[in-house]
Amino acid sequence: MSLILIHVIFTLLPGFDRHLFGLYLIAREEGRPIPELFTDPLYAKSGGGGNFVLSSSLVGYTTVLGAVAPMVHHGYGFFYRIRDDRIVVSISAWKSCRQTDAATLFNNFSSSLHEMLHLATTSQL
């Protein structure tokens, strides 16, 4: 499969990283210098190049739910779908990493949504 075809497939998916990936591929395939952005250490620290600490994705508005392992050892995979009456999430983290805990992230996320729902339904804006 050519790099261009892979990029075309990825651009159909949401996410800014796909657009940056496209810029990288164009430079590489045309023999141009790789833009400085991709060699800057802060690019990798910010998640560029597949180093996202929080890898999140909306998997759609269907009944299908996906999941994936975190991109980095100290990270999370956070996939969600939106239904008419709920938000369904799938959270993953490596058990071997003491810095992460998928259950804790889920509980905090769930509590935050419930607090926002309470504020939205009881406020008198």
C-alpha cells in the first residue's frame, strides 16, 4: 500500500495528527527536507509521531465501540461513542505502569459528566 493511499485513508478519520502526518509524507515522498516541526523535541513531547499520552477518538454514533492500547507506556487509550441517551467509553492503560489507572480515569470522567449534567439542568441561565 502506498504512503499516499495510507494518508488518504487516515484523512478520512478525524484528528489533527492525520493532517500533520500528511505534511510529513508529502515532504518525504517529494524528497524535500522534513519540516523542522517534526525534528523539534517538543513535537514528540506533545504527542507528535505517535507519542500521545492521551490517545482519544470518537468512534462514531453507531453501536460499534472500539478500543486500543495506549500509544505510550504512561498513557491512556480513550475511545468513546455518543448515543441518544448516553456516552459509552472504553479506556485502556497498561497495568504495568504505576502512573496510570484506567478505572480511576473512568470514575473521574464519569463524575465530571454527572456534575456538568447537574449544573446544566439546575442552573437558571
